[in-house]
Amino acid sequence: MTCVAHQEKCNYIPEIETPPEPWNGLLIGTDPNSNMFHAHSDIQFMLQKDIVWRSRNSSQPCGKWFAGQFIVNVSLGTDLWMMCVSNQICMHFGYLAKKLAAYLPSRERERADCEFLCSFVQKHQQILRLHKEVNQVFGLLLASNLFTTASLLCCMAFYTVVQGLNAEGISYMMLFASVAAQFYMVSSYGQRLIDLSFSISMAAYLQNWYDGSIRYKKDLLLIMARAERPAEISAKGIIVISLDTFKILMSITYRFFAVIRQTVGK
């Protein structure tokens, strides 16, 4: 009797089922259309773990892209801003040179001629002070960009030799060309500033200075002597930014490229 009663109680025990929706979808390894576990639930768990791992690591390319864009924008933005300010200073130097070359002195107007030179010197000194401030602002950035550019050019030359003429090697060559072109633009604006600041001395010589008074000629000599020291954009006094600097940097890069090519060839 006891066995029969115990069996009847067991028949009345409710059957355990998996939770209904939406909880059923949260259980790993279950079928949403059934209350039974799959036999290959471990495989489904491995697939879901792989998806989670990939989603976590998907943010790494975004971080690298952001860091690369930040570095490029800082480097390119600094050079563009420096070139814009340098171009403004060049415009002022060119204007002063044309104004001085077009002036016609006379011995009968000695006082007026000296007043003209006085106002000219005041404007020239103001432009030189502005140039000094530009050197103070961009000197450290230009020094860092100069060493960074030199390092990049040497590294790109090395990777181009190692990779050869494949897709990655061509990408390194394109990066080499873009970095060299960027530094060439900076060097060309530095050279333009040197040439236009020196043009004031040439303008003083080309005008009709022989028609002026003795005092005018002596004052004009002082202007010529100061203009023969051209305004330069220097990287904290380390090196002057000009086309000669670009030539020196490309020469060093080519020597490094030749040494690496000969070493790899052996």
C-alpha cells in the first residue's frame, strides 16, 4: 500500500519547464521554440562568447583612427597656421619694399624725405617685432615637427626598402611623399620670408637715392644695413626654416636610404 501511495504522489509532481518568454531567450543553449535544451549548447556558448569578444575589441580601430587623426591635425594645423601668419608678414615686407623703391627724394625736400624715412623705419620695426613674436610662438613646435619629419622620412625609406613593391610598400611611399611635400611647403614660406625681408635693402638701392640730400643718404644706409639681416623663421635657434634646410633634410634621408638598401641587399 505504501509503495502504491508513493507512486501515486510522484505522478502528481508537476513537470519542471524552462521559463517562459522573455526569460527563455536569456538562457544560453535553449531553443526559443522549445522547452528542451540543445545537445550542442556548449557550441552555442562558444559562438556567443566569440561574438562578445569581438564586440569588445571593435573599439580598438576607432581609438587608433582617432589618435592618428589627432596627430595629423595637430601637425598639419600648426604648419598651416604658421604659413598663414608668415604670409601676412611677407605681404607687409613686400609693401614696404615697393613703397621705398617708388619714393623720389629731392635735395630741396630734405625735411620731408627724412620724415618719410622715419615713418618707414617705424613700420619696419613693428613688422620685425611681429616676426619675433611668431618665432617665439612657433619655434618649439617647428623644432618638434622638424625632428618628427626627419624621423618619419628615414623610417618610411627603411620600410619601403623592406616591404618592396607591394601594397604596403606603395602606401609607405605615398606617406613619404605627403610628409616631404608638407615640409617643402613650410620651407618655401620660410624662404619667401627671407627673400622679401631682404628685398627692402635692394629697394633702397634701386630708388633714386642719388637725388636726395646727404642726410637722406646716410639714413638710407642705416636702413640698408638692417635689411641685410633678413627675418628668419627658426626652430628655437636650432636651424633656420628655408629651402636649404629642405635640401639638407632630403640629402640626409637619401643617404640613410642608400645605407639601408645596401645593408638589406647584403
